[in-house]
Amino acid sequence: MRPAVRRALSIGCLAAVALLFGLWWAFVRAPGPQEVCTHIIEVTARESGQTELSLESQTAVIDQMRERCVQHKIDKIQLRGRVAWARYARCAMAADSLDGVLRC
């Protein structure tokens, strides 16, 4: 194979890989389940206001919520796929209220 053809093919392959990476970066890259659940818990705590629970009880409830939330989000990734997860995660992270999170 001539060097000019080999160089053209190499540049074409590099451009294709760069395009695929750019598309992945734009559409599939998203926060992980831990970050999404942390944001949802923060929004929930902010909207719930002051509670009558002690600090230890609040910590226990939050830890339990986080564990269930993360497992739910992992299941969502497995059932719906990465693209649907990316769409949901970006929507949930942008929401400032529980209603906004639930609409995602």
C-alpha cells in the first residue's frame, strides 16, 4: 500500500474515533448514581425543612435512603441503558425541587 493511501486511511480512522468520542461525551456521559442520589437527598432534605429527628436518626435515615436510591439507579441503568440514564441524570441534577426530579 502506498504511503499516501495509508496516511489518508489513518487520518480517516482518527477522525472517526474523535467523532465517536465527541458524540459519547455529548450524549452518554453523565453523573453516576452516587452523585444523583446525593443531589436528590439534598433536595429532599431542603424541602422537608426542620424535622423532629435527632442528628443520629437523620443520619441513619439518610444513609438508608442513599443505599436504596443508589441500588434503584443502578437498576435503572441496567434496564434502560446508558443513553436513557444520561438523559435522566442530567435532568435530575438540574432540578431544584422534588417535583422537578419526579418529572424526569
